[in-house]
Amino acid sequence: MPVPFIYHPRYSQLSLPPRHRYPIDKYRLLRQWAVEHGAQQEQWVKPTPIDWAKVKTCHSPNYVRQLVNNRIDRKEWRRVGFPWSEQLLLRTLTSAGGTIKAAELAVASGCAIHFSGGYHHAHKDWGSGFCLVNDLALAARHIIDQDSSAKVLIFDTDVHQGDGTATIFSKEPRIITCSVHGKSNFPFVKSRSNVDIELEKNTTDDEYLAVVRQTLGDLIRVHQPSLILYDAGVDIYQKDELGHLAISLNGIFDRDKMVLTMARDHGIALAAVIGGGYQRNLTRLIRAHAQLLRASYHVWKA
């Protein structure tokens, strides 16, 4: 059975100002890449948006109320980086639903990939860095609410620290947060995950891959999670305009293949989100995100 791909056209249907920093077309283009490279019709799963009651399992009612009614202070809203719109809210709820669906499918079949997600800068009471609602947190909460014996590892390799995820689960022992990120990158005031690995600027493949292997191996050994939520951000790429690391395209593929292989070999379900990537050259950006799809084929077709 091929790995499920969770996708909704809504992910790229967001009106943004000209030259906006967020590469909104990448979701549509990544799906196009997958189809052109042999993705099967039965792999595609279309998620449904969650409701605001579900959002409140990780976010405060006051924040949700202000968000829905566009009542967030302008200065605070500026941290988010998107213009407010009903379209943005619907897209946000759909993407969160996609990560939850990926988690459910991973638990059922071993692995699933969401062609969005990784909005890890959303805290309980506020949004930041293009993140309104923390889909990783919502998916992890959903899984442990469905099965109280479950243990979820959020393994975040986006170049930016998963600060919102860390604060939301600072007192939840069934959800382990780990962030492998750039030391001198956004957010400049870090939160405390269960495990934080800070990387110096211009870190290269060999050092990076050794850190990922050691960190994930230790987390699996110590915590024995039943599900890994994997943020496979590609802003670690040496050509990323906001990343400041020196990881090659082959390094991204090796990371993704390693993480998926370790999960499979330990019998741990894995749901991946594509996470961040900030290149104006969209062809190059899609090539970076596509390494996760290539890795899933290698690992689950082996």
C-alpha cells in the first residue's frame, strides 16, 4: 500500500500582497511534482477543516475568539505576517485538519505525509511567524485524547525552533517535544522543548546528519513513542534565504530517509509535515520538499 498523501487545493488559495515572503504556491507545485513522478490516485486524501472547538484543545478560548473576530491588537497581529481574512482562517483550519488526518492514517498504516503543516510558532495565546494555529500540537493532542496510552514524539527539524509547540506541552508528559534548529535564527528568544539541539551557522551535512541520528535514536530509546510527528522543514537547505545552514539537497534526502527508516525499523508510526522553506526560486524549493516524497518511496517500497 503506498504512503498516503494528504492535500487540499485550499493550501495555495490565499490572496497575499505582491512579493509577500510566504511561498504560497509551493503546495500546489509540490502536488504537481508528485503526480508527474508517479503518485497514484489512491494515495491522495483530501482533509476536512476542523472546528474552533477542536482548536481550543490547545489554544485559549480568548485567543480563538479574538482570532475569529479579527480583534487581535495590530501590533500583536504583525507578528503573524499574514493579512487577516476569512480565507486565511479556513485555510488554517483545513491545514490543521490535514495534520490530524496524517496522524490518524500513520497510526493505521505506518506512515503518512501531509503536504502542508508545521505551524509550530503558534502558542496557546498568540500567533507568530506565519502560524495562527499549531497543527502539530493539535494532532498530538488528538492522538492522546483518542488513546490515553499513546505517547507522541514531535520531532521538529525545521531550521526555526518549534517554540509554540514547546510551550503548549511544557506540562504534558505523554507528548515529547524536540527541536533541532539554527541557534542564531528566529525565534530569537527561544522556548524550552524537552530536547533542544542548537546548530551553528553553516553547519554541513556530516555534522547535521550525525546530530539528527543521535538525537532521534536517544529519544526513541528513552521514550519509546507510539507516534512520531515529523516536521521535515527544508529551510535547512544551503540555498534557503532564511536558513543560514549549509545542508545540501542530498543532505535533506539523507535526513528524511534516516528519520523514516528509524521509525519503520522500530515499529513506530510516523506522520510527516513538509514544514518551512523560503526560496523565491520555487522550482528549487519544490525540489527540496520533494526529497521527503523520494525518501518515503525508498523506505516504504523497500
